[in-house]
Amino acid sequence: MVSEMRELTRMTVFLDTMTLLHYEWIDQIDWLSLLGVQQVVLVIAPVIFRELDKHKESHPKKRIKTRASSAIQKLFDLLQNGKGKSIRNDVTMLFLKSEPSLSYEQDGLDFKWNDDRLLAHVLEHMAECPDEPVMIVSHDSSVLAKAMLRGISTLDLPKELLLPVELDELEKQNQELERENQKLKNRIPKIGICFDNGKKHTNINMLASSNLLQSAVEKRMASITEEFAPISPYSAMGITQTDMVSSHNSRLQQFFKEYETYLKENLEFWHRVALVQIVLRNTGNTPANDLDVILAVPDSVIAAYDSKTLPRLASKPKPPKARGMFGYDSDMFASLSVNSPNVQMVRAIRELNDSSTSNVERPIFYTESLIEVHYHIKRVKHNLDVPLGRLYLEFASVEAADSFSIACQVTVGNVPDEINTKLNVRVEKVADIPLLEQAEA
């Protein structure tokens, strides 16, 4: 735009309030070089005094109040001392005395808006002096946009001319408070809750129909009876062992019955149970202390368990062993060492570990209306995850299992706000799935 003005000799420039408040004073700006002309007339409209006076009286920032007061005084000095004719070589000032007589509605302007009053002055001058180049200088994007829409040349002064930001005492105090507030925020743990996949959603495959379980039982039993067939009463050496074989085959039939009972009971239970594993995550810079977690499951869930409260189901039976000529089998020899000191020591260590005080206390299950699971966690170190353990959710039937949400409420001793969120479980019904006969280790 400046290159287009190089051949112009004179330009009228309307100044807005923002230019007077945020840039070097007008007599310090090289207007001729900036605009590429030989003469410049700087125009101050009446609305400028009105806006400066408003900023002087009521602006919330002290430095703006001071700048507005200084600008009014400098403009008054130019008027009083007759310096308005020339503020520097070939740069003069013009103070308008009255509001424009232009019809505001005709140009889409509103007299109530100070920006529109300034634009009305410019449009009126353009109408009276159509051959004289006119420009509006502003640091207000609203003024610049309105001017461009009406074909008025615009200029936002270079950033190099901006006044340095000098904070007043209140602003300095606010900045210091903000820094202190940020420090305090950094000392507050940032606790999140998610599944063990690190997300707030997880997918579970479950059988589509209970009928599939009966079919699975029949196939498994066919495989078992084929694997453990009855034995012949004759040994490889031709020795008859009728009583021993009869006893073995009788025990084998009992084993088949027990195994079928075991299959039906376990398959029916485990295939209407959804296993979820939930994790507390601290992404802050400070450990979280004294945490309470409440998980509320939907009413389609009829029971909830942890690893130690699972119902006692039929144990997997062991098949009988065919005994040799002396009436012993390998399992009998192995059983002789069951109560050895080493085995007793392993059991003692296991019991100690199970009963030792843990960071995550055993959950408490409430079943008055909706099922709630309550956890208490002593501490979650920063940048670490704490698993809450396996949570087993039982549905009334395979068919009743459907996608659901778990409402989560987390309160932390050293965090002021309660955390409320939801974890979503998507249940996908399938026709084939690995059979679950017992809880995973």
C-alpha cells in the first residue's frame, strides 16, 4: 500500500484512540517515511477526547489510565499553544469541532458506537474531498474491518512503535499471585482412573447364547471319555487283575460324573462374568494420599467379587491312575512329600503375603440398591499406576450381559476437588470363544 502512495503529495490521516494509547506519541513518528508522502494531516475527531476521558476515569489498568490522562494533556497543549499547525516537518494537526452530519443508517453505522462515529467522520471527509487520499490508522481490529468493508484505506502501525508494557503494582501482584497459584497447582496430584489398557473404554467378548455352553460341555465330555478310556482286566504280561481293574473303572465313571458337574457349574458361572481391571493413575508431580474410590455398576450386574470373594465352585477332579502290580502309582509316591518342611515353608510365605498390609485395601461391596464397590488406597506415587485388582461382575445369564458403564467417584486427601467420570465396557456377543473353566491366575 505504501508503494502505491509514493507519488502522492498529501494525505489526511484519522487517528483512533488505541493508536494514541499504545504507540509512541504522534510527534515521535516519522509519518512521511511511513506513508511515503510529502505532507500529512493528522485528524483528531471529537469522539477521541470522549474515549480518552472514559479510559482516564474508569479503565481497570492503572497504566492505561495514566496514558489516557497524558494523551489528553498533550492534545490540550497542542490546542492551547497553537502547535496544532505543525508537530514536525510537513506534519500538521487538525481538530474537528463537531460530530459528522452524515446519515448513519444509510451507511450501516450506529451513532451509539464510538467506532462508527469515527468512521462517519472519515466517510464525510471522503465525500467532501473525493480527490484527496484519506486513511484511518487504528490498532483496533473491529475498526479496521469496518473501514475495509467501506473502502477506506487502513494502517496498523508497526510493532516497533508499540510502547513497552509497564505493569502497575496491581498487575504485578496479580502476576505474582498467578505464579504462586501455578506452583500450588503443580503440587496437587493429578489423579485419573482407567482400565489396565490405559483407556476409559475396553472390549469384552462373551457368548451369545446359553445353548452354546451345553454344546461345549458335550464336546468336552466326549474328549475326556476318549482320553481316559476304561482299562482291560489283563496286563501286558497276561496276568489277570480283575478286582483292581474293576475298582479303577468304577472310579473312572465317578470321575466322568464329577467332571461333567464341574464343567456345567464352572462354565455357566464364568461365561456370565465380566472381568475388568481398573487402574489409578497419578500424572502429577506430587504423590496422592488417602484415596477413596467408589465404583457403581449398572443394575444388570447381580453380583461383584474380587479374587478372594469369588463363590466356591466345583473343583476340577483328577482322573484315577491305573495301579501297577504292587498296587501303587506315581501320585502316591509324590504325596509322601506333601508335608515336607520345604512345602510348609512355601505355604507359610504364601499365607504371609496374602495377609500382609497392602497399599490397596480389600474392596468393600455394598448391595443395598445398585452394587457399589469401595476401595481405599493409602498412596499413589507420582508418575505411577496402582491397579485396584481384578473385579468380577456377574450377570444373571449369558443373554443378560450387555455393554455397560461404571460410574467412578474418586476423592483424594490432598486434592480439593472430587473426581467423577465413567468407564465404558463394550460387550461383543460371539458364537465361539475359548472356554473359561476357572479364574485366570
